[in-house]
Amino acid sequence: MRGRIVVAGLAGLLVSGCAADAESSAVPPPTPIAVDVAAASSGGACRLLDFALIEQLIKVRFDVAAASERGDTHTCVIRAGNAPLPELMLSVSETSVDKTTFGADVVPTKATKVTGLGQQAYRRTVAAASGHGPAVEVGWLATDSRLATLTWTSARGTERAVAEKLAGELIALAKKVDTRAL
């Protein structure tokens, strides 16, 4: 008899436990917390850039960075969220090029000389092409035997004059890039 009472008691506990589970309410998952991650956390040339500094100088908020390293070349591409443009790209490569060779072989035709940036520097604006607006490029031979290029590619429909105006801000940003940190 005691065995039947124990079995009946256990069965009652099992049934009541299942009922308690059925009555419990679902708890919603916690709300994800957005965390600002530094561009430097992506590695590569992104270690030389800072989202806050870019926003301060260029007046555009970026929050996505991707880097690549291949041999002696380090690159970084920065964008805002899922928008493909505008885009900011930094490329830094070790080089044996001297100032004279840089001026003769690296500086593009129709480029404008930039002072106060590395050993020698230039800027140029490239016309809009299929899928994007004009691009601004600032290139320089850094004092540590590195060749650096900072390129801003604007969205389709951007006026060339807007890109030209941005060249000054891009030069200011280039002057903050310390290529020795790679």
C-alpha cells in the first residue's frame, strides 16, 4: 500500500511540475546595447584612424571599419553603417622611394602640391564615375619611408565643388595620421 501511495505522490508531483511550466510566461530577450567600437580595433591601417577625429574634421559620422594587410601594405576602409558611400580609405605601404622619385613617378599629373605633410605631398580630385561621385585623394611620402594615400569617395550625385571643398579637411586629417604607429 505504501508503494502505491509513494507512486501516486510522485505522479502528482510530476503532473504539477509540468503544469507550472505551462503557466510560466515568456520573458522577452534583453535589448541589445549599442557599443561604439574604435576604428583601431579593426587592425591594419585602421589603427591610425579615429572615428571621433574624422567626425570632428570632416563632419561625417562613420562607425564601420574594415582593414587588410598584405605584405608591407596596410589598408583601412571606413563607412557609415550599411551605406556604401561616402567612403574613406587609408593605404600605407613601406617604400624605398625618395622625395625626387616620389615627385617624378608617384604624383599624378594635374595634382596640386600640399605643404606641411610628410616629405612631399599632393591632392587631387577625380571625376565621378559609374556608381559614385567625385573622389578626393591626398597622397604623401611620410618621413618614415612610407607611402600613404587617403581617399574620400563621395556618393553619386555629389557636386565636384563639394568634393573640392572637402580636400582641405582631408589634408587636415592626413596631417594627424602617424604612419610610424604601424
